[in-house]
Amino acid sequence: MNKKLWEFLRAMENKHYHILWFTVIVSLMVFITAIVYFTGGTSSTVQLLYVPIFIAVFVYGIKGGIIAAIFSGLAVGPFMPAAATGEMQPTAIWMLRILTSVFIVLVVGKLYEHVKKMDDLEKKRAYEDVATGYFNSNKFNIDWTDSISAGTYGSISTILFRFENMDMIKRYVDFETSMKSYIRLLEMAEEFFYMGTVYTISDNKIAVLLPGVDIDRANNLTKGFISISKSPMYIENLPISTVIKCGIVNYPNHGTEAYKLTLMLDKALEQTSRLHSTIGIYNDIIEKEHERYYSDLVSLYHALKNDMFTLAFQPIIDVRKNRISSVEALLRWNDSRHINMSIAELIKRAEDAGFINEITKWLFASVAEQIKLWKEKGIEIPVSMNLSALDLSDAEFISYVTDYIKENDINTRLIEFELTERSIIHNEEIMSEQLMKLKKLGIKLSLDDYGTGHNSLKNLMNFAGKFDYLKIDKVFIDKILKDEKLIMVDCIIRAAHRMGMKVVAEGVEIHEQVEILMTVDCDMIQGFYYSMPLPPEELEQYVLGPIKHEQKYAYH
Ligand code: C2E
Ligand code: CA
Ligand code: CA
């Protein structure tokens, strides 16, 4: 259906509404005039005419009321006898009656207008988003509920859009531009979804309520909107590209209660992040996935609280000396039910749920304990452990580490922290400060997964002097035998050396990789070629024996 047709139907709807009330008012006027006439003429029954007059005021305003008052006055005026005398009324009487009712219409009409204005203002305040001027989530919930309970629509679809890069625009351009792009998106949505209503939801979301639109049409419309929103918009001559994702739910396909459908809408949208898709149509699988997600999270927290995690240690080999230089501690959760959850996924979930800091504290204490135990056995080997970005933004973490070191007399020379490039690029100033605090404690730092972030070379410059080691990510190492990645690795190693860092190649699996890495002066190698991550006892044997070049140990 095109926009013109839609507007025509809307106008027709309006027209029907007016025809209906017009008929009611005229019928009442005729009916009451007939009563007056058949009861002998004007008496107190004429007062009944105020019913259609007031209806006219409420429906058509003061003007409508005055017209109704004049017509009613004329109907019971010059041609209507007075009941008391049975004779025609004097002109002055019926004229006075008309004037009185016009006066009453003016008073009532003004009062009604005032009350309506106040009511509209209140509604506006309650239903309008101050920043954008569009309807807010209150209004959305009310309209959603009303359109379902009206029962006139067989199908109602709702779409929730999220402006994914609004925060980035806020951070890297400014707040005003981000807000203007958001409002522009709202305007575009209003224009595109003319058959529905557009709402501002929270800071960066837009909801569209589409009564009478089924799920397939909603999906097609959404695709259309996403494709037009892809072309950059110009905000004060600055080209801004918006990235949007969306969730779709439909009444009655997914449910019949507005409240539950709104929750589903959030889940449908959330799903797009997990599946790396743009449009998420709600389905039962989402519900089950959610249940599983939360039950996994509960088990994860339970495992943390009940000391059910263990550590595996992967040797890092100094290739020149052909001996272990350190080990990396990697978290392990030996719960067979969660065998499908990778450690990286586990860490991500703990970050999302907000208890990664607790895991890191557990990790730090366990690493410190292991260093002590090995010392007792005469093994002195540095252990590196992974920090999450959220650990450094937690001021408490550094004081926890400081206190722990003091209280337990830990040799910090044996502790290294690994931080990924991505985790430190936000809030560089604060991060640098935190890193310096750790360095002061004597803890060595590694820049982990190097090459997977944006602008890696710039990061290398910025963080030179703060990191002792640079770990080149496996994605580079995987390709050094095949393509030009070797040149890049060579350059990275040279640059790192000039900045006083030693380089570790991660994920080395075959002998040829070791050979080629040695030609470009790589200092250390970590990977399955030398050893998989091992439980502590096996690592002890590994340390004490000669370096084995085989994948003998499997503990991951
Ligand atoms: P990462 O820090 O890059 O750790 C190295 C990962 O690569 C480990 O996976 C290790 O088992 C694997 N790996 C090592 N050599 C090879 C190889 O030659 N081939 C292949 N295919 N893989 C190799 P893991 O243990 O599954 O850990 C995955 C990621 O999870 C880690 O990547 C790290 O980012 C994170 N992680 C692990 N343990 C912790 C932890 O205790 N705390 C935090 N915050 N993150 C952790
Ligand atoms: Ca690491
Ligand atoms: Ca790594």
C-alpha cells in the first residue's frame, strides 16, 4: 500500500467519525424538537436540546456548538407554540433563548478547551521524549496494549531499532552530532513507516508500532529501512554513517500480552549481537537460549564461589636458549556439562555479567599460590596471567594486588600480566596510569593478541615503554609460511625490539614456523608445537626434562 492510499484511508476514517457524530447530533435535535412539539410546545423540555449542543461543542469545538445552538433555537423558535399559552412565542423570547444558549456554549466551550489543553499538556509531558520531541516508551507501552486490546487488528508487528554506533559518534565526534543523527534517524523512520507510529526508546533505540502489518511485511519493511539508512547522512556537512540493528515481534504470532511481547522484542534485538546479524525475528529458540545462557551463568558463578576452576600452564620457550622462559596461566573449568563453552566465551560471559574481577582475583591468588608451591620444589619460573579490560578500570583491583603481594611476600619478578591491545585503547590516560602502578610493583606486562586491534602500529608507539613483551597473535603466525604476513611480522619484531620489548609468537604449531620465526629474530615462542597448556604436575615434568617438540599433552 503506498503512502497516498494510506493517507486517504486515514482521512476516510476521520470522515466516518465526523459523519457518525453529525448524524447523532442532528437526530437528537430532530427528536427533541418533535418531543417539544408533541408535548404542546416550548416548556422545560427545550432544555433537552443542550444534549446535542454540548455534544457539538465536545466534537466540533465552540463554532460547532454555536451552530448547533442557533439551529436548535430556530427549531423551537418562530414556528413553535409556547406550551403554557398554546400560542406562538414572541420573537424576543426565542431570540433570547438562542442568545442564552450561545452564551452557555461560549462558557462551556472555553472551559472545555482549557481542560483539554491542560490534559493534552500533561499527556504530552508524560508521553513525549524531551530531547527528541517524539513519543516515549510510556506512550509506546500504552499504544501497544491499546492496539492489541482494541481487537481490530488481526496482526500487529513491532520493530525495535538500536543505533549501534551512536556512542562512538558521541565519543569521537560530539554529543550534539550524535543526538542530531539520532533525530535524523527518527525522522527517516517516521517518513518510511508512515503506516505506523515511531517512538524514542531509551538513549539510542527507536520503536515502530505497525498495526495491521504481518511479520513478513514487517521484515521486508525493516530490510528496506536498513538499506536506506546505510547511505551516509550529512550533519553540518559531516558525513555520518549509521549502523542499526533491530528485533521484530508480532502479535499474535509470538504472544498476546503487550508486556511479554516487549520483553521478547528486547531478546530478539539482543540476539542480533550474539549471531552477528542485523535483523532478529523473535523465535522460541531465543527463549531457550536465554534460559540456557542464564543457567550457565549461575553454574559459572557457583564454580567460582566453590573453587571449581583450575589452571593450566603453557610453556613459553626462549628459542635462542632452547629453554622455558615463562608459562602462561590459562583458566580451566572441568565441568563436563560445559564442555562446549570455550574459555574465551566463559571470560566474555563473566565480563558481561560483571564478575570478571572476581575471577581475576581468584586467578591472581591461585597463580601466587602456585609460584610458592613451585618455589618449595625448587622451580622458579615466571607466570603470566591474563587481565580483562574491566580489571584495570576497577580501582580496587590494583590495591588488592598490592595488598596481596605485601601480605603473602610474593616475588613480583615472577608475575606477568597480559593485556590485549583492545582492552587498553579506550581511556588511554587512565589505563597508562594503572599500568605504571603495576610496573612500580615490579610486575612485567605483555601486550597480548597484538595485531588484532585497530591501528596496531599507533598502539605500539603509545604503549612503548610500558610493556615488556609483545605477543603476536596466532592469526599472523598462521599465515607466515604462506603470504606476505612474514614481512609484517618481521617489521613488528624490529619495531618492538627498538622499543625495548621482547617478542613472543603465539599459536606456533609446526616446525617450519619455528624456523622462519628464528630467521626474523623472534625471541620467544608459545604454541602446541612445544606444548599444550598443562596441569601443574605435568608442567613440572616438562620444566625438569628436555624441551619436547611434540603435542604430547592435551589439557584444554
Ligand atoms: P590467549 O590469552 O591468547 O591464550 C592463548 C590461547 O591460545 C589459549 O586458549 C591456548 O590454549 C591457545 N593456544 C596456545 N597455543 C596454541 C596453538 O598452537 N594452537 C592453537 N590453536 N591454540 C593455541 P584458551 O586457554 O582457550 O584461552 C582462550 C582465551 O581466553 C585466551 O587467549 C585469553 O584471552 C582468555 N583467557 C584464558 N584464561 C583466562 C583467564 O584466566 N583470565 C582472562 N581474563 N582471560 C583468559
Ligand atoms: Ca594471553
Ligand atoms: Ca594471546
